[in-house]
Amino acid sequence: MSLLGDLLLLFLKFMKSFYKKLGYNAILLVILLIELPLLYLYYSDESIMYRVEKRYEIQRICSIKPIAWNDERIKQSNIHARKGDKYYVVMVEIQNKYCDPLHYISLYAKNQDDRDFICDFLTYSDDSKNSGYESDSIIPAGVTKAVPYVISIDVGDLKNTKSITLYEWTSDKDKAKEVTMEVGNQLQ
């Protein structure tokens, strides 16, 4: 027999004699002695804790399409219309890793030199009622969904913009997820 089999038989003999003396309490005590160190190891590792609290992941930017400045979606997104801006609908693919539904997340963007704040990402709803959280403003649990965002970009920044990098609003810059997309001639 292998070493693992011998250890298993030894453990079963120990449990049988222990059970005769203490009954079910012996089994519960052994389970508790095994579980406590494992819980300590699990929750003391910061990378595991971060993975547990990370509810979503920004996968990629699917598409960028221009929209008119007087489009209803701009009003729904609460972006203030400025004279020298162009507006776009950006489809961002977001994966909900959690067991609960996730409301759209707040994003912001910078251009490739990482200095100029070129756009503010605010979600919009295709539902004309715009009454709080509609079903289309929620990403179901365990689902990857393309989410529409409206962006506003100054026309002066368009000439120098070859790529857009998305960031999530977070207090910890090291943990912020970023996704970059080459936009080329899509922003015209």
C-alpha cells in the first residue's frame, strides 16, 4: 500500500477511537482544527482578498460611434453639451465576476500621452423613461456584457488622439484596471 493509504488508515483508526470516546463532538473538533489554520492562511493573503473584492473586469472597448450633439442619449447621460465638443457612444465590454447583479461602473479616459483629460464616461440608458436603475443598466451575475457609454471630446484633442485608455474611478491607483484601444480614424 502507498504512504497515502497508510496515512488514511491511521487517520481512520484514530477517528474511530476518538469517536468512541467523544462521539460527534470529536468529529466537529477535528474539522474545526483543520479549518481554523486554513481560514487564517486564506484571509491573510492580500492578493486573495483583492481577488475576492474585485467584482468586475473591464475586458475591452468594442466600438466607437459618433452621435449628434442633440441626441437624447446625451441628455440621459448628464454630459453638459459644450460648443467645441464631439460626442461618441463607446461600447465597453465588462465581465461581472460576482454572484449579484452589477450596476454600471464609472469610468474616465485619457489620451495616449496620459496628460490631457479628454472625456468623461457616463452611462446612458436606451430606455426613454430613465427612471433610476432599469434592467438594461444592470450586468447580471457571471455575465460579460457590452455596456454603452457616452463620451465628450474637445475637437482640439481629436487631432492628437490615436488611442484612448479607460480607467475606473478608484482611490487606489495601483489596483485600477485600464484598457487601451487604438482609435485611429474612428474619432473624426
